[in-house]
Amino acid sequence: MRLNETQLEGYRRDGFLRLPGLFSAAEVAVLRAEIERVADIPCEEIRREAEDGPPKAIMHMHAPESGTASPVLQSMVRLPRTLDVAKQLLGDDELYVHHTKMNLKAAVDGSVWPWHQDYGYWRFDGIQAPDMTTVMVMIDPSTELNGCLYLLPGSQADGRHEPVFDRSTSYGIWTVPREEMRDRLRRHGPPVAITGAPGDAVVFDCNLMHASAHNLSAENRWQAYLCYNTCANQARTVDEPRPEWVRGTDFRPLTTVDDRSLLVGGGEAA
């Protein structure tokens, strides 16, 4: 899959690019079934809203050694329409996965993700430059009522802001300080609600400010996040590093698989 110049210019300007219908209904069904299979596995890669609550995030499904290991995700991160798009946007043919995350906002229970930049805390993982991008794929319909993702167009151009740690979520997250966020909202606003249908996707810059609200609806809102980094920008050694399931250290360049892999049970590297 190749992006055209208009799409590339939009990504550079806004910090994100919509990719409607990136995955078919049949592929979304495969992804949903795999998430459901993994969700009940007792392992540290699954974060919950509360100790006995529903999963909030399932991490590291793309990694064979993970407690949440999934052949489906191992293929998903290497499809031409995900990996090749990331290569084109980052201008580099050698990429690895920093992490994958299934963001599961349960009906009524699914809580907020405050305003943040991914590189706000990825910098603490030992990654020296913001040469990273994320592909988000909708598994369920995404609406403003069920806690869709909000992006602040152009905010990536401001660069990284020194974050503060917010413990108000079960996972804990490095967020943009409130006064800085108010200033950026005045400068770059209004935010864009990323709504859409299952299979729709958006790819966004690691310095783009984004957030999502509480799921107020009666239906779940699940999304998959594939976070790519250039191999040349691989994480350096840091004191007290985060776990492997959130800070990937397999820096081998990814190779593509057949684009039909999700429907035929995997594929050979091409």
C-alpha cells in the first residue's frame, strides 16, 4: 500500500491521517475473536479497570514470547497496509514494534485516557528521537458517546512537552501538564473526534496530543494500536526500564507477510 502526496502532506501538517476501511469485516471478526480469546489469560500484560474489573488494555500480543502472544497480531503488524504505511511515513525501511495495545473501553465501565503525547513517556524508555508512528484500527464502531479517540491537529509541530505522571487511571500515564494543554487547545483547537466503523483506521505522529473520554454507552469500544519505531532509533539502556511488554526490545527489522494473512491463518515473510 502506497500513500499519495496529498495524504503525506496531510500527515505532515495535521500529524495524523485517516485510512477508512483499512480492514474488512471478515478481518475485524478474526481480530475480535483473538482479543476475546486472550482477554481471560491471567498475565501481567493485561491491565484492568480494577482488580476484578474488565480488561482496559491488552499489551504485547504481537510478541511470540508474551503471555498474550497471538499469531494474528504477529501477522497484523507486518501487513503491507500497516508496516509499509509506517515505513513510508517515517522514511525508513527498517522498523520494529515498540509495543502493541488493545484498548478495550468496556460499556459504561471504560474510563478516560487523559491528554498526552506518546513520545512524552517513550522518551523515558530510552528512545532518543520522535521517529515513531502509531496505526490505530477500530474493532467496534467509534462514537463520541462511547469514548472515541480525540486528536489535536498540528500539535505535533510543538515537539515534546515534559510530562507529569497521572495516577488517576488504572494503568497510569504520563500526561501533558494541564496549563500547557489548555494553551495548546487554544492554539490548535478544536480537537478532532476520530469516529468511524469497524475496520477504519488512523495513523498518527508520536508527538500528536490525543485523549479519549469515558465510555457512556451500552456497547464496548475496542481498538488496536500498533506502535512502530525505526531500528536506528531503538531504545537505549535506561535505569529501571519498563517491562518488555510495554517497551519492546526486539529490534530486528520487520518483514512483510502476505496481505491476506489474517484470513488464511498467518503468512510467510516476503
